[in-house]
Amino acid sequence: MRAFIIGLILVLAFVIQSTILHYIEIFGIKPNLIVMVTIYFALMQGSVEGAVVGLLGGILLDILVGRVFGLYSLIGMYTGIFAGH
């Protein structure tokens, strides 16, 4: 059940990021909800869960905007690991 909720949160953040936040810029910078969700789970649950959430969120970003598949996945996973320590 917990994995389902985490997956739902990731998909919801992905949908919001790819539809609504795609048009919002703050000082020329677009917010990234997937990174925010990854850092939240890493800080609250630890580096292992942060790494898993970052990896899955990175796969979603790779599907959306990735030129090289796996780049955002690795960045997300490392973000989760480093934020969890």
C-alpha cells in the first residue's frame, strides 16, 4: 500500500510538472517537483528510499524530456542518496 501511495505521489508530481509548471518560470528557472519529492522522501525516510524515489522519478523525467535515457535517473538516484545522509 505504501509503495502505491509513493508511486501515486510521483505520477501526480510528474503530471503537474509536465502540464501546469511547464509554463511557470521564476527568474527564468522552472520548478522541478520530482526533485522536491525526492528530497522530501530522502530527508524523511532515509537515503535508500530517497534513492528509489529519485530513480523512479528520474525514469519519468527521462521518458518526458531525456535525450539520453538514464541521465535523469542517475541524477535523481544520487540526489536521493546525498539528501538522505
